[in-house]
Amino acid sequence: MKNKQGISSFQRAKNYAFLLLKFRLRSEKEIRERLKRKKFEAETVKAVLGFLRENGFVDDRAFAKAWAESRLKKPFGLKRISRELLSKGIPGEIIESRLEEIKKGYSEEGIILNLAKERLKKSGGIDPRKAKQRVYGYLIRRGFSMGKVIEALNQL
């Protein structure tokens, strides 16, 4: 079906998908949801995703790798990265393989310890116990494992 300018809905959907991809990589699920939100028909969405996949514009493995690397720089914990990738529609096996790769050169304990030290310095003159509780909450929200956070706080 063509609009007033003679552009097919496939072409409009493809153009919109490229606009989304211009800003950052996206998962297949993200593009599908955004196209549906723009009220493109299911057949058009399927065709556009097929085109994007075949031509290498959408690749959930590449997306998972880029997303995980960007989130590690923040730094976020592996649990949070895993949750975020799941919410973006990345299959579990891709997430697992990505996290296994990350774990090879990743010291969660060291990162937690450094973040905890920084946050405790910023806590100023408040009660040390309350400061540790706040740091604990901060680190848990960032997706670090509870046991390692407690261990790091006990070291301080």
C-alpha cells in the first residue's frame, strides 16, 4: 500500500527502522515494537525485520556484545546487564555466552570495592552504618551480586 507520496509502507517502515538504527544498535524486539507502535501492519514489520537481518543491520549477538560493553563502562553488574538484555528481547543462550565471555577478563570484586570506597568518601559526616546501607543499596541497584557486595563492605 502506498501513501500520497507514492512510498510503500514497506519503504516507510524501513526508513523508520534506519532512523532508529542511526542513533544506536537495536535488538530485533526493539525494532519490532517500535514499528508496531507506529501502526505498521504485521506483514510489513516481518518483511522489514527480514530485510534488516539479511543485510546485517540487525544482529542480536552484535547488539548484546555492544550493549554489555557499554554497560560495563558505567559500571554495572552482570545481573543488571543480563536483565536489561532479557528485556530487550535477547535470547537466553546469547546472554549466557556473552556473560561467559565477559567473566574471563572481569573482576567484579575489584569493581565493587572501588565503587564502595568512592561512595563512602562522598557520604561525608553521616553515621558510618547508614553510609554503608546506602552504598549497599546503590551497588545492588547497579546489579552486583549481594554476597560480593556484603563481602566488599565488610572489608571496608
